[in-house]
Amino acid sequence: MNFVVLYCNKNQYEMLEQFAFKHSPANFDDVDILVFDDNSIDEQKDKLRDLCEKYKNIKWINPDVSKNSVAPNLTVFEKCNEYLYKNEIDVNWMLFFENDVFPFQSDFWSEINKVIKNYDFLQDKVGSFGFSSYQKFDEGVMRTSGSPTMGRGCLLNGILNKPHSGWYKDLSDDWYDTDYFVVESVNWQSICVNRKLFNKYIKIDDRYDNRLLNFDDLAHQFMFEGFFNIVFPKISVYHDSGQLKEGINLTIDNSYSRSNNSHEVFKDRWKWSWGYRNSDLRNQFNLSFPKYVNKIQSKLFDMNVKEGPKRIEDFE
């Protein structure tokens, strides 16, 4: 494989066997799985040890963890790279899944390999890529109101309005029919990150005290340095809203994803506030110049969601 599968987990190791392995049509035996633990309780760390013993393709990349990490959804890539380098594993793509997401097609792994091989511009022009994320398990890969979501955004004119509300969803047919398109930020629950570009250009701001907006900050760092975030809409994942995990006995800590300061940190870094509730966004972005002169963000800002999907050449 031209990638490794990566998880950042805290106290929810039941989700691997009882959720992803059980319900995904893709065979997880076919991939190498790396797990970054964000300082789980001892009982859960023992579960991870047991999983590594049972499944030889699962590796715990930070077994000495003793404290919570800053910006865990960014730190996970930093630690993954260190592990790959130390173990002389030569892959350039780190495929991250949230615990409640899994591939929604049996040929998912081969499709990822195919796009990495066939789209040679990915290595030097793309910081991250993502997929169509479906939310209704029983309906399978079928477009319905609000599903799939294919990315997040604030800058594209019209994306904050209903029915999009800050998400690349409920779009015209051409968005779903194309092979790929540029987004502001990949839907963070499942994202494939360019290891080479991450190592060279991404800086982790330790003011992010938790996971919220980690990937949106990552997306803007990539764009600011001239690299794109794109989506392959015909590759599908499933993101569970509660249906499949309802019967799994999980430790739930909502504060783990709901940081108190992430929005303030993001605004300080990028000079405008993230989210569809920000009715003043376009004015804030205009006032942030000259920060964005000749940047991907400014070109995206001048486009409209009604114009349809854009390819990398539309920005060059």
C-alpha cells in the first residue's frame, strides 16, 4: 500500500473491533494500522496492547505516553512521521480516521492506491485529500438531504448559506460527477495527509488545547504555502451519528472535542472567525489583507459555490 492507516484514540478502543472491523465492507487485514494514544486510562491502554497482540498489523506508535497532547489531531501526524522514519517505512500518505468513521466500499484501499498512483500531481501540489462522507448506514452510498458531506469551508462565496451551512453538501450534480475538486478544508473525520509536505510546512500551535479546528488550521497552513486540499467525491466513507455505536459501551467525554479556546486561536492566526454563524466573515477577510495576497485563500474567496467544482488549474 502507498499509505498507512492512522488513528488518534482516547479511551474508545472498543470501536476498532465492534465498529470499524465489524461493519466496514473493507478488509482491515489488508492495511497497516498505526495508533496514537492520547493518554487513555490504564484499562484502555491495556485494551490497545491486547489489540496489538491479536492483530499483527496494528502498531501502537507512542507506548510511553503519560500526558495529554496539544492539538492531538495534528500531533498524531507528527508522531506518525517519527515512527515511520524510525522504522524505515517509506510511504508518503497518512490516512487518518476518526473512531466513528470507516470505509464505505469494499475496494476502498485499492481506490486510495489508485488515486495516489494515477494523480501524480498529488505529491507536490496537494497537502490533503478526502472523500464523500455518508451518514445513513442503512441507505448506503446514496445522496440524501445533508449527505454526503465532502468538506468544510467559510471562504467560498455562498458556502455559509443554507443548505450548505459551512459544509460542501447539498450541491449541484456536477460536484458529485467530477473526479476531484478543490475544497477549503477536507471533512476532518477522514483525511489523507501528504507526509512530505506536512513535515516541511506545518507548524503545530500549542495554544490549541484540544481537537476542535485542528484540521481546518492544517488546511489553511497548506493553502497559505501554496498547496491544495481536494476531495475525490466517488470514494466513500461512513460517519456514524449514533446508529451503529449505540450499543457499544463507550467512555464519552464531549469536552475532548469541544475546546474552550480553539475559535480564539484560529481567529488570531488567520484574522477571521470560523463558522457559519459569522455573518461578518467576508468583511473580516477583506480587512485581513495584505496577508492573503496571491494566496489560494484569496482566489477561493473570489469564487462562488454556484459556479460548480473547481480544479487545481482553475487556481493557477
